[in-house]
Amino acid sequence: MRLLRNILNTIFVIGAAAGMATYYWGNKETGTYIIIVAMAFKFIEVVVRLLKLEDKN
């Protein structure tokens, strides 16, 4: 499950960076939506971590 968490975190970081770039240099509303979607991936990662759905290696 650590791989899943890493993938979710990577999607979050890329999405947040893209959302911030869109927010500052493009359409603010679209940038906000991109950031919200990226945050959803972070919330999923946090749930996985809190429920301890990862391997005990």
C-alpha cells in the first residue's frame, strides 16, 4: 500500500502545482477546481494512512 500512497501523493503534488499555475496565470475558477480535485487525492491518501491499510513491513 505504500506504493499506492506514493502514487496518490504524486498526483496531489502535480495537481496542486498545475492548479496554482492555472489560478495565477489563467482562469481563477478553473484553477480552484483543479486544486479541489487534487485535494481529493490527498484526502484519499490520508484515509488510507489513518485506516492503516498499508503493509506492516
